[in-house]
Amino acid sequence: MLNNDAVNDDTVKVLNGLIQTSEDGMKGFAEAAEDATTPELKTVFHQRSLDCGAAVTELQGLVMTLGGTPKDSGTIAGAARRGWTKVKATVGDANISTLEEVESAEDKAKAVYTKALTATLMPQVRSVVQRQHDGAVRNHDLIRDLRNSYKANKAAIAH
């Protein structure tokens, strides 16, 4: 038989890790929206930032429901990545550099969500984590496709 307090503590740890990952996504997409030079990318990044913010709020609500204290910030690694993205965007094509860095960050988010799904989670928590995982996969695929499109267009213009 599982100890309910232990399951709640473990679940809160998992959810707090996802909160930090989603905070990183929210901030990363917001900064990418500022750095983007096309209205299309600004809109996509802004919407993804809002979606990550909604994920944070939902996860924080779950943590509170479980009697835990939700995290309210991202990670140091996320902040460092955002700084590196700004530096990289100053060299070469800013949109392609930003898309590459955002895609890399979404790779990390997918991995964190995939790992979270291996934890012992109550059904109502698992359904939220699964839905958010699926959103991270969609974000990644959208950004990858945009990056490929921007690279193809740049190559076509160069020839």
C-alpha cells in the first residue's frame, strides 16, 4: 500500500519541476518574441509564452491542492540559456538563431515532461501532465517546422 503523504510529496516535487520548466518556457518565449524580427514569429512566440504561463498557473493550483508550496520561478539554467540566445541572435540571422535556441529549450521541456510521466501520479494529475506534455511536443514541432521553413527561405534567397 502506498503512503499517501509520500505520494503527495513526490507528486509535489514532480509538479514543482514542471512549474520551473514551464516558467523557463514562458520567459524564453517572451524574450524570443522581443528578439524576433517578423510579425509571424512575434505572434507565435507571444502565444506560446501565454500558453506556458497558463500551464504554470494550472500546475501551481495542483500543488496547492496537494498541500504543497508551488515554485514561482524558473531555473538558473533557463536564465543562462536565455542570455546565450540573446548573444547568439546578434550574430547571423536573428530569427533562425532564436528558433534554434527555442527548439533546443523545447527539447529539454519534452524530456522533463516525459520523465514526469514515469512517476507515480494520481489520475487527475497524470491527465494534466499528459496534456501539458502533448503541448510541449506540439510547441517543439511547430518551432522545428518554422526553423526549417526560415532556413529554406534563406537558402532560396541566397541562390
